[in-house]
Amino acid sequence: MQRANLVISALMVLAATYGILRAIRTGRGLAIGVLTGAYGVCLALSALFLPDPSGGFPPGESSGAATTGGILHLAFGAIGFACLAAAAFAYARWASVRGERAQALLGLCGGIVVLVGFVAGAALARSPIGVALLWASVLAGLLWLALACAHLYTVVPHPVLAQRAPHPDPA
């Protein structure tokens, strides 16, 4: 089930990446897209490697020595969360330069929650609070991404040239 969730999430994040890169093709916008894409790739790579059993999960399994697959699962997760947080921070700066304070705050808060939630959750991963922090980090990151994409949708010019309203350059 976890593999399916990771693959489906990776596909959705990569679709968002495509939209971000279409909306903003230069500067920090490019960084937002590349970092979001790296997060999507890390999700897909995490799906290839199962995490090691830990703390009685899955039921009936005992914790043992770390495996290469388990380490890779964790490594891709760590890299992915760092990329997601960095994308949120890049979005915050991009929005700030455009004078969009609410969007800048969204990116800043999203990046902080993802980063702090992941680090604290990883440190406490064997406890229920650690798992809750990891879930909060995932949810905050995906919420930020959804809201950022919804905002970027308003920035992209209409596909029909005759119906395009003049927009400032999103770069």
C-alpha cells in the first residue's frame, strides 16, 4: 500500500512540476519547478525500496539490522523533503519579489513546517509523535504545493491569445 501511495503521489507531484515549469520558466520560478520535480523523483525512488521494519511495524515483524533498501528509502525521503522545503522557500522569495505577501507567507510557513516536521519526525520516528510529525510534514508540503499551484494557475496567461488579459511577467 505504501508503494502505491508513493507512486501515485510522485505522479501527481510531477504533474504539478510540469505546470510550475510552464508557468514560470526563469529565475526562482525555475528553481521552484526543478526542486518540486526532484521531490517527485525522490518519492518515486522511495517507492522502489521498502523501509525496514521498526518498532513492531509491520505487525509481526521485529526490528533488525538496517538493509540497503531501507537506507535508500530513508535517504530518498530525506532528500525529497529537503527539496520540497527548498521549493517552498524559493516560492516564498518569488512571491515576495512580486509583492504578494500572503503567498510569500504561505511559502515560508510551508517550508518551515515541512523542514521542522521532517527533522523532528525523523528524530522521533520510533514514537507515535514522530510518526505524527512526519505525517504533518507530508500534509503541509502537499497543501503548500496545491495552494501554490492554484495561485500559479492565476498567473498563467489564457491559452487563447484573444482572451489573454495583460499580466505582469511572473519571473
